[in-house]
Amino acid sequence: QLSCLLKMVTLHGIPKDLDSYPKAYLISFPKIHGPCLSSPSDYAATGSCSQFFINIGKANVDVLPREAPQRQQLLLEALACLKIPGTQISEENAEILGWLVCDLGGDYIRSSGGSLLKDLRQCGSFLPEQEEAIRDVLSSGNTTFG
């Protein structure tokens, strides 16, 4: 249903008021328009790509299964939008990513140290690689969690 609605709304391009649509609708956006969006700057019609991903990060993660390619695509586009060159994520960027931090690999978790731990609490489960990285960060003793 969301896909059909999305096709109708974007028939003549990305609406300027895209932020006012339901968050679940925004999650479907790259699924339909993924091949048409060559870079995060394509979200400029919505005001800013970071605002778009703030809204995505607040949406219900259960709309897309963890294995869905759209989730990985959303994460890649968000990292590009935020101009994150390596694997270190600041607390501010983690907050923008919202539930997308749940899809970050172990390298991101290790490089970011404790800055991701607060945001990772919202994740329902972790991959073994993520669990190991979280243990490494916690055992370093350089976090507010001990």
C-alpha cells in the first residue's frame, strides 16, 4: 500500500513537503526511487537530506526486515549525506541516524567508542560481529557505562 501511495505522490517529482508525510512512508521512498536517486543531494527537494534521515531514523524499523537491501541502502545514503568519511560516528550523527545505527558494522562500533552505545540500546538484536564490537568498547573502560 505504501509503495502504491508513494508512486502516486511522487509522480511529478519529490514533493517539497515530504517531511510532513508519515515516517513509514519515508522508509519506502528509497525502495521505489533508489535507482533514481544518484546521491543524497537528490533529497534537497525535501529541505535537507539530514532532515530526511532524522525522520527515517525515527520511523518504525519493523517496516523493513533487517535483511532488506533497502535498509542497507538507507544506511549508505545517510552516511553519505552526513559526510562521514570513515567509520567514526559522532554522538550527534548517531542521533540523526536513529535506528539506522542498528545496521552499523563492528568497525563503526569500535571506531566510535562509547558514542554509539546509547543509541544502540534501541536495537532489538545484534549480529555476532556487532556484539563482539560492543563488548570490545565496553571492556576498554573508556565509556560512561564502565
